[in-house]
Amino acid sequence: MAFTAKDVAALREKTGCGMMDCKKALTVADGNMDAAIDFLREKGLAAAAKKSGRIAAEGVAYACTNEAGNVGVVVEINAETDFVAKNDEFVNFVNTVAKTIIECAPTDVDALMECKAVGAEQTIAELLQEKILTIGENIKIRRFSRKEGVVVTYNHGAGRMGVLVDFEAPAEVAAKPEFSAYAKDIAMQVAAIVPNYVCPDEVPANVVEHEKKILTEQIINDGKPANIAEKIVAGRLQKFFKEICLTEQPFVKDGDLSVKQYTEKVSKELGGDIKILSFTRFEKGEGLEKKEDNFADEVANMVK
């Protein structure tokens, strides 16, 4: 598989490695980006690469609950420019979509399109087409997540990010203001530190085995004998879990506690077991390519 200078630059951005190291890695990996990252990590040249998903796209990621606070939703709706995200008509449309998801509980975006919009006579699909015509930009409902039960939502950066977290807790505990403060802390942790899983038990076996392979190669390349590599890998694997698992991460407001320890502390104080069941974190434009316009070329094309 051939690769280009853009691939080398992209690998450099993902790993922080030098240009020549990236070129060598892509050569060895026959142009495969994931394999090239593994090669660099095995050589100890790159840290674990997180999925950045930072390619920009406009619109809004928005999270909210119903009035009772027992149903939560986070939704991403994309548009062509950042001006639209601040447009009152667009913002109202986002709110309507979120409320409709809460009320109708659609299974996916296609099912959502068939739902009658809350507070309107049209379906969401019809309302979407109306907004595209009146606002004058292409608008797309990209994704959503909906949870029932003990839920909390958090919005950050004026539509840049929305978070939904689902808990298990006794009703008398969930009703306390101290629990609300704790739940918001957890949602903010998810927003800030970007975990991939709730706890180590959720990490797929193939992901763990893949990481073990990378760590083993690192240790052997460092000159350590293979017979002690397993013990070193076990220790480094715990560090890996701290990076990707919410419960193992240091709590952002108190680095002496892990999120798991913080949860246990609050559970004891409030008199009931609290468990983090799941979380969803949407960042606006995550993984989407933004069109890059060359103004000079655009003008030239207009005068042809």
C-alpha cells in the first residue's frame, strides 16, 4: 500500500514522532496507519495514540434531561458554518429534536425522522427540511444517545461538547443534592479526561491483548529479558487502564483519589451504593472532515 507526504504528516500529528521515524514506520507497515502507530510504539517512540477525532465540523452537541430528571439525551446536529450554531432558529430546532428523542424514544436517527416533533405538526424529517430551506445551510442530525433512570447531563463550550452519564443508586440517595453535585463532577470528568470505558472489566479482551503485545515489544526492545517482561507488562497495563477507564482515572478535583475511590467515598457519605453504568460524550464534529476552501481558487473559478 503506497503512502503520501500527507500520510506522513498525519502520522506525525497523531504520535508526535519525527518525520523520518514516521516515514520509516509507514514504509515498514506498507502504508497502514494503525500498523505504523504500533511500530512506533513498539520502538518506544510514541505513546498510546488516542483517537483524536479533532477534524472540525460545525453545529452543536447538546445534552439535557426531562423535567422529572429521569430521562436524559445527548444529540449532535451538524451544519455548514459556526454562525448557524448561534442562530436562534437552529438552537430552537436542536431543543425540539432533543425533546422529541426524550418523548418518543426512537431507536436510531432513521426512526427519529419519522417521529412527530414535540410542539409541531410536522415530523422531524419535515421540520429538518423546513430549517434547511429557511436557514439556507445543509443541516444533519448525526447521532444521539438516550438513557432512562438516574441520569445527569453536562454541556461545555457553548455547544462544543455534550455529556450524558447513567448511574445506579437508591432513590433516596439519588434525590439528595450531594448526589447531584457528585454526578456533575463525574460528567465533567468524562468531558475533560475523555475515557473510553467505564472500568477495566469493560475493555474488550482483544484490546487488552493488543496492548500487552505492544508493551512486551517495548520492554524487549529496551533490553529487558523476556522472562521478566510479563511482570513489567502487568504493571504497565494498570497505567494503561488509568488512561482509558473512567473509574481508574485520577479524580480531576482531587488527584489523590481515583474516580472509583471518590464514588466509594460519596456512597459511604450518602448511605447507599452508587455505580456508574455508562456514559456518552459527543464532541461537535468529532471524526468529520470540514471542507477547506481556497479563497483564491474560488474567486478564479467565479470569473471563468
